[in-house]
Amino acid sequence: MMPRVLFKSLKCFIVLLFVLVAAGFAQSQEQGLVIGKGSYFEMPGLNVLVYNNTFPEGHQGGVEIIQHGNRVATNGELRLSPSPGQWQPIPKLGIGYEARGVSPQGVDLKSRMVDTVDNVISLPCSYPDSSRMRQGFNPIIYPDLKINYTVQVKAQGHSFTITIDLDKPLPAEWVGRVGYNLELFPGDLYGKTYFMDDSCGTFPRQANGPTYLNVEKEAEALPLAIGNKLVVAPESDLLRMVIESPDLKMQLLDGSLKHNNGWFTVRSLIPAGVTKGAIKWTITPHVIPGWVDPPVVHISQVGYHPKQSKTAFIELDKNDISKHNVVLMKLQSDGSHKTIKDQAPEYWGRYLRYEYSKFDFTDVTEEGVYVVKYGDFVTNTFSINDDIYKRHVWQPTLEYFLPVQMCHMRVNQKYRVWHGACHLDDALMAPVNVRHFDGYNNEEESSTLTSYKPLEPVPGLNIGGWHDAGDYDLRVESQAQTVLALVYTYEEFGLDYDQTFIDQKNRHVEIHQPDGKPDILQQIEHGVLAILSGYRSFGQLYRGIIAPSLRQYVHLGDAMTHTDNKVFDDKEMREKAVKYNELWYKKVANRYSAVFDPGMNMDQIELVVPDLDDRLVFMETNPGRQLYGAAALAAASRVLKEYDPELAKECLDVAEKLWKTNKDLVEDGQNRRMRGQKMQILVELVLATDKKEYKDAICEFSSTVKRSFGWNGWNLGRVLDKLECPAFKDSVIAGAVDFKTNLDKMMAQSPFNSPMSHTEYMAFQQYYLYKGFPDIFTPKYLFSVINYLLGCRPGNTTNSLVSGVGVNSPTVAYGTNRADWSYIPGGTFWNAVNLVSPDYAEDKVWPFMWQEREYIITAPCYFMFSVLGADKLLNEK
């Protein structure tokens, strides 16, 4: 028993600590915005980020505002058009930074100045950005305009002032065209009020006219309002914000008129002749006094197996000083709840911007339906039972997602048609020396690398394959990776599930119509038909097939209307079109892209060929990618032997030929990816043929396999017992031991024992690591990463990260049906939770940000594998 004096002292200390924390909290509220450890302005209820993020094309950059735990504004930046889209000019940030990729990057801008004494953050910027100009993953065409300027943000109290200083005045021809923009998130503002000076209005649910044609003959929206003082959502304490520009008028615009994914935009134009203080805005977001982000409890939205560990994660604002017990309650048939556990949670620590505690209820194994309560927060119901993963979890991926993503097929679901038979005109050979979009280009190639001429129709490519993601292209590596996941699933679990009718001959798919064949084998067949189509036509695999124009690339609608499904074979117009190179897709337009270009480069069009809407097939010199496709074919050959012996033989024959052709073209060196691609196909060939030459080739990696274990160790465990090279095996085991240490460190960085991205692949690998090296690895992380995908992850939403799976799931997502604010069951996202740097986990209910909620074809298949793996391990006798 604690002595009374000691107890009294401890009690006084706790009270004193409470008072000090509360006083500090009140002081920070009174003090207003200050630059904190995250290198952004913060106070309770408000954060202002200044170039913490560098991804404006994804609505994540410039000056950003997080108000009451919700990112409400972004892309405060100088722009060359009123409501720019993804492919329009964006500034160069600071000095030395070069843009890369098509996703948010954790970048520390060295030119970004943070002055904690004067409470100022600033950054020099300029136009153009040479690292993006007519090059890169998505080339941008910049006009003949050079601007150097500095953005300065100074906070005082609850307000902050944005000032733009130019090095020199704008050229006369650009006056009235360059302005400062700030984008407001539309999802929270639909139906809300705005006041602009003495006028008022309502934020519209969809873009409405009138419009006008600008000097480039592009349609622009007339402003919703013009004035010097804008009040956003005055009726909402959570969203109210005042933006003031005393010297320059502001325009309120609806950016979704030009781009369906556009946000509401506030814009002031830079006047003629000015340099210092060219723009000066003061922004005052309303802050609810004493604001603390409400607690969130994260649990699996599906539930738990009685044998697995069970943890509820309590996520708290760092200023939250309230303390509650966590209560686990079991739902009774009469609607009442029975308390099962009532105890204080265990404090874990700080992760991102949140404080976490954990509530472990692993000891609860009684089957039933439960909820967890913390303070006023009550979770959705979840189940504990031993068949938790047997229905409604992995099945939507196989029943819905894979069929819906199938290219070249009509996909029906009773009354519904998901899409018609599409891309029957695939494909034209891509022009030579072109720099396309979405990472496609062949500018380093002097020929088509085939017997086909540029823009010549290539027969036989309109078969098989899955649409890559929220877009419609066919990337060979995505097809291969998906085939591999499906093969592993079939081999490991013998999945003979049959819910889909698939008729390749008639291009016909019916969801929930069994046809007597395992769905997974039919999907594997569909994937290898696409991969083999390239080899059959060219004697090598293609790089990918993609739309010829940006207008088609951003297509939102039935896949069947992506092209006219008629093969373009106008020889006269083809001869004209092939003369163009570099940014060919800007210079040559079809009937649709001649009217609207998402990149707003109509002035670049030199030739209009109305019917040239067929997709383009790109080739490349990339032996590593050839080997990756070959690995998928080798793996598929094993499971197709009985299903389609002739197809299985072709798969293996082609895989072995591709290995022989490309094995010496891949330089191993220190490149883990190259070594991984070689080992990947060798493992699949060993399992497919048991040939000594392939086993010996694997053994040659003895000197490098240890340091590359993290890349392909999971795979090597599948063949170790077939190899006769002790040195190689010893290196693999040593690599496994080292990797286990690093894996534990990585997983311990978050309370959830999971990374924030590539989660499906991580879970999948954990299964094979445990199976191949049971003395070193455990299945612990397999279960924790699955739970992450099912809801145990950071952020103020609680849904699972798999559409249609769990009590609360994302039913608005970035799929091919995103324009309908809909979803595809069984889809998962390439980026599980989006990190708005440095510490804000975001998962908006919004269908138009690809770094949040965009489906990709590969990840759901690895999720399916992982769930089946968990079910197998948990239910083993």
C-alpha cells in the first residue's frame, strides 16, 4: 500500500502538472501562431504550412491551412492562369530543387528561410522550372516568361500576411495574366455561404456558367465574386475564414469548370509596374477558443480472429489533457451492451502530430460483436470470431475489382454494366523520338525497335490486361506484378473460388455468374494474354499501351468510349502525323483534343487528325523490365498446366527465351533492383522447371544476396531447399538476421507496426518471410499490417483502406468511376494514407487526389493474398 504522505505528494504533483499543461495551452492559444518544431506556424486549432510540401499538381504545396484538424486550403502560389491544372506551369521552388515523380516527396528546401524571432517563413521562387520544362514524367510547356520573386509569410496573432516581392515588374504583355492563387477545398464548402465585400453567394455543388474565351481561345469561368474582403463559410465556426487584400481586388473562381478535379480558387492579379509588395493578403481563419482535436479510436473495421492480438489505438491531440478509461463492450441481441473490460490505456508516445495510447484486449476471445468506447467516442461495431477473414474481406477484390478493371471486355453485373468492351482498336505503334506523358517516352530510341512503322496498326494487342489504376493504360510491369500475386495466391491456398463468368472469345464478363472455372485462373489467363500479345507481335514485351492525347488520358466515363474502337488506318494522315516528334501529343490532335487540352496548350497544335484516337504502344530498351514480365510468365506456366496446357507451354517457352535474350544485358553492380529482377525470374524458373542451370545462376549471387535480402529475401525462401550451394544459403540466412533487426526498427517507428505506404506488399512479404525462415521471423507484422489496412492507422477518419470491406469503408475513391463519387469494391490504394508533410495524416472523402484513394491494379491482389495467409495461419490446427 502506498504511504499516505507519498500518495498526497503524488496527487499534488499531478495537479500541478495539469495546471502547468493547461497554462501552457492557454498561453499558446493567447500567443497565436508561432513557428513550432515542425517548421510551420501553429497554435491550437490552426496550422499554416509554407512550402512544407512540394506537390502543387496534386493540391499539396505552397501555402496551406489546416483549420481545426482539417486541411482547408492549399497551393497558395503565384500562377500563370486563373485555375491551373496538373499539366500547367508551376514555379521552381528555391535554388537547387528539381521536381521528380508524380507523388508527394519529403523535401527539405534549402532556400526556405525560417525566422523564429520575427515569426516569418520565406522562399525565393521563379519561372520557369527547367527540370519540368518539356521533360520529366509529365512534361510542362512554359511560356517565354522569366519571373523571380520571393514569397514571405509573417504571422501575428491568429492572422498571417502573405507578401510577394518581384525582382522586376511584369512584362506588359503578362499584366492581367499572372496572379496569386489560393485553393479552397470544395468538399467542405458545397452549399456554404461566402461574402465578398457587400455581396454574398453560395458555393455551388457543380461548376456553372457563364464562361468566356480567353486570348488562347480557352474557356474560362467568370468569377463568382470580386472584391477586397472575402469571408468564407461565415455560418461555420469550423470553416470560417477571412481573406483581405486592401490594395488589389480578389476573384473567387470555381476551378472545377476547367478541370473536374479543380478546387475553388481565390486570385489577385499582379498590376503593372510593381515589385515590392506586388501582392499582400492577410488571412484570418477563425479558431474556436480552447480547440482540441477530438479523440479518435482506430480499430479493425472487419474485426479479429480470437487467436490474434487485438489492439485499439487511441489518437489524441498533443494538447489533449483529458484522461479516460477505455471500455470494451459486447453488443447484446436486445441492443444493450455488456462491459467486458474497463481500464486505462497504455501510453505509447508521439507519432506524427498525435499522441497515442494503446488498449490491448488480446485476452478477449469470446465470439461476438463489440465496440470500444473512449470518452464520448464510440467505435463502429466489429466482430471477434474464427471465420472473420472467410467472407466479405478478400472476396470483393476477386468478385468485383479484378473484373471491373479488365480491359478489352464488356463487364456486366445483372442490371448494371460496369463498362462496355473497350479499346478494341489497340494499338498503333508509337511515333519515334517522342516524349509522352505519365512516364512514357522513347526519345532515346532511333527506331520503333520492331518491324512496325510509326503509327502503323499492330494487330493482336486488343486482348487481355487490366486497366492500370484510376487511368486506362496497360503497363507491362503492372500486368506482371498482378499475375505474380494471383499465381502465388493460387499456389499457396488452392483458391478455386468461382463467382464470375468470363468468355474471352466473346469479350464478355458477368459478375456473380459462376461458370465452372476458378476465377483466379481466368484472371491469370487474362493477364498473360496481354503480356504475351506483345511477344507474339514483336518478339519482345512492350513497355505499355496508353492514350495518344491528354484529353483521353483524363477520361472519366465508360472505358468503351475512351476510343472509337475503330482501327485508324488513314495512310495519308498517318504520313503527316509521323513527321512530328518530341511532345508529339501536343502537336497532333484528334477531334476531341482539338477542342480541349487539359494542359491548356491549344496553341501548340500543328495537325488535327479527327479519327486518330487509338492508343499507342510504346517499346523500350529495358532488359530488367523484360525479365520481370518473363518472371510472371514462368510463374503462370505452373498454375495453367491443367487449365490450358497449350497456353502454359507458351508462357514457359517465352519466359525462357526472354531470360536467354536479356540475362547478360542486365548489369548487376550495386543495383538492388537489377539483382532483384534477375533473382525474381530465376526463382520462378527453378520452381517451373527444376533445371540445374537456373539453380546455379541463383547461387552466383552469393556475394551480394546478404545486402539485398530486404529486396528479395521473401522470394528466396521459396527455393532454398532446392539449391545445393551452402555459401549462398549461409549468406541468405545472415541477410535474414540482419534484415529482421532493421525490420523491427522500422515497424517500431509507429504504434501500428506498419509503414504508411506499400502496405499490401509489406504484408504479403511477411507471410513468405515467416514461411521461409520460421526461426527468424514471426507472422506478427502480417497481422499488424492487415489491421492497418482495415482501419488501424493514423488520421481523423476511421474507415478501412479497402473499398466495400468493413463496417466503415471508403465508398468515394479515385477509380475510373470517380466522377460519379463512387467506388469499386475490393480496391485498395497505392498510397495507404497520405502524409501532408511534415506530420499530418490525411484521408479526405474526395475522389480527385491520386495520392489519396487512387486504386492500382496490383495492390488489392497482394491484400487478398495477405488476408488468405492470415486466415490460414490463424486456423491451422
